[in-house]
Amino acid sequence: MQTTLNVQGMTCEHCESAVKGALENLQGVQSAEVHLDTGKVDVTYDDAAVSIAAMHEAIEDQGYDVVA
């Protein structure tokens, strides 16, 4: 499966690294591509192993907001 998350608060490479790392540490997430210029994160994942809610929580735990 693939989804795009809208993340607010990312401004630099550290932000990109934090969000990418948080997502890729979740079991079931195969890849995460962060686009700082648009605030979007493209995530490829196994929906049987990880939920969108878990992805939101992982990003929010890093101090960023996920918006609908």
C-alpha cells in the first residue's frame, strides 16, 4: 500500500531525517520519502502490519503535526 501524509513543522534536513527514521522504524513500513518543500511524506507500507494511526503517532512523537 502507499499513502501520502501531510506533515507540518518540517524545515530542515534534521526534520526530514527524524520523520523518515520514525516511520522506517515501524514494522510494516517499507519506505518513507520526505518532501520538505511540500511538507508531504510518501509512505510505502504493509497495511496488515502497520496502521495509518501508528504512522501519525510516530511522527507526532518526533514533535511534528500530521494534518488531514
